[in-house]
Amino acid sequence: MSELLVESCGPLSSIQDTGRSGWQKIGLPRSGALDPLALAAANALVGNAHSAPAIELLLSGITLRALEGGVCLALAGGEFPIKRDGEPIATHQSFALARGQQLVIGSARKGVCGMLAAQGGYDVKEVLGSTSLHARSEVGGLDGRNLRPGDRLRLKINAEPRVEMRMASIASERRGRIRVVLGPQSDYFSNANLNIFINSAFTVRSECDRMAYRLAGPAIITQRGTNFVSDGVAEGSIQVAGSGQLIVTLADRQTIGGYPKIATVITADLSTFANCLPGDEVRFEVVSIEQAQAELRRFRQRIALMKTEVQPRSVVEDISYRAAIDSMAGNAVSAMDSDTWQQ
């Protein structure tokens, strides 16, 4: 059975899949990958189902060594430097790690979240229907905790040599403004304060983790105070603290809270928001519930069809090579040329 040894890793490296559902009634959130698009992309590159567990890297990298058998891996999401026995490897492509070889992934150069998938998936016990770690309750992950040096990760299958696959980096797709739906307590705020929220820039503070990101910016003042009977907190809820500053909840959020919520980040934009670094500027754009639902359908369809975006590495390189040769020969492919354009 293939096995990976964790030689070093960041403090927030953990096992995550698409999360667990049905347990918020007892205070246990969904958890799961902060960037589900990256999870789906990494799994597509190694031929797994989009929901298979992967190693989530947040800002910091990891060093692994293959102890038994061959391993086929892929890293997707943010841009992290990767070296296999000193040889550079790109993100968003699959690659083999032979027995005894070392994989070194450095700190993120772009984005926050990286998902490292292995062909066949990691052999990690499910807890309440998911392998995802919720660190505060010590549920899921590897023995209810984050990864640490000395851990051994077993894989479900021994990876046979397979064609290396590639896809376009999803890190380049991150959009500008973060789309939100107003509410559920937007009526706690005057029109003037709603306009401040909509038209101002906010900055991600250093106080950020899988539970929530705090934002710095102009104070948002409520008309009814900030304390009321606690109610449900969704992933993406934008709470307004007593100081007037914003708290945006994420996958490991508390399930109820007593701060008014001025708006909620739409599900389709949570991946983008989670990849904001401390110091990054954030602006919000209000959309309707109907728009949010339409974007969610598109987002889910994108994940379901992620495997169609993957191509053999040799094919991608051959296409690039032939395009370069054609260009040098003065015979570049033209969308207006029926002889060279392919539907």
C-alpha cells in the first residue's frame, strides 16, 4: 500500500473533502475545503471523484516523502512552488512521486488555498459522513487534528504509471468584487450605512482562519444595537460586531450567533473570498437571490464537469508547440479561416 510521510508542514494543513451535512442542529458546521473549486480541480487531475479527500494547504506548504509504492499527485488552487527531488513542477498538473522521492511545496505565491489530491484518495476514516477536519471539535481529519511532522498518510490504491494531466490554472479566474445578498438583518441598518457597506473598500485583517475573516474599514452602525437573540449563521454570513467592523464567516463557523448580519456572500464567490490574503482589499456587490441561485447552479455544474477541463500533458504541449510553429511560419490559426478553425 502506498504511503506518504509528512516531513514538515504548516500549522493549518489538514484533510478536507466537500464537508459533512446534517449536523448543524448539534452545533457542528459543514467544514470541508475552503476552496471547493480547487478540491474538484485537484481530484479531476488524478482521476478521483470531485468529493474525494485532499490535503488542504493554507498559505504554508508541506514536505512529503513516498515510503511505499508509487504515488500520483496534483496540486490545484493557489500558486505554490513545487519541487520533486529538486525538479520544479507546475501546479494544476498531475505528476508521479516514486518510492523514496521527496516532494517540497513552498509557501503560496498567489492565493491562500491549495488542495493536494492523490490518485485513489487518502485512506482516512470518515466521521459523521466526512473526512473533513473540524479542529475545534476534534472531529475528522487525521485523528481529529491538523497534520504534523511524522504523520503517515496511506493511500487507497497503489498508483500505476498514468498519463500526466494538465488544466488551466483556476487561480487566474478570481473576480474583483465579492457578490452578496443583503440580509437577513439588513433592516437593522440605515440606508446611509448600507451605502457605506456597498460603496467602501475593506481590508482583510491578520485575524483570519477557517472559521472567519475579520475586515477593517469604515464602521457600519446599526439602528437597533448589535445584541439580539442568536439565530443561524450561514457560511458567508457578514456579521457586524459591536465595533462596527465586519466578520465574514467561513467553513468552520459557529452555527448560531448574536451579531446582526448585514449580508451574505454568495456560495459561488466563497472560493474567491477565501483566497484573499491579509492586507488585500475587498469590495462588495449586491445581487438578487435569483442571481445568486443562478450563479450557484453554474458553480455546481462547473464542479460536476471539471474532468472535461483536463487534458493529457503531451496534448497540451503539442498544441502549444504546433501553434508556435504555425505562427513562425506565417500560418497562424485564424478563427476566420475555415481550413484551420475547428468547432
